[in-house]
Amino acid sequence: MGKGIKALVGVAVVAGIAVGGYYVVRLVLDKKSVVDEAVASVQSQLDELDPVSRAAAVAKLTADEAKSLRPTKA
């Protein structure tokens, strides 16, 4: 194989990695924007509650999340 072909293959591989990286970054940013919207929605709903209801809702959300993080017994 000549040097020109090796260089061309190298450039094609680097370009493929760059394009793949771009799409991965775009995918992550799109998912982050969806999560940010959901967090803003929940936060605005919590802000509308009175302090006692807000504390109860936060406690419930925290307890539910803690349960989901615990390993299940088989």
C-alpha cells in the first residue's frame, strides 16, 4: 500500500471519528435539554405549593428515589 492510500485511510478514519463524536455530543445535549425542561417543570410545580405541602412532596420524591437506588434482594 502506498503512502498516499495510507494517508487517505487515516484521514477517513479521523473524519469518521469526528462525525461520530459530533453525533454523540448532539444526542447528549438533546437529552440534557429534555431533562432540564422536566426539572424546570417539577421545580415550578413545587414553587406553587405552600411550605408544608412542598416539604411533603420533596420528602416523598426523595424517599421514592432512595428506594429506586437501593439494590433489590434476590
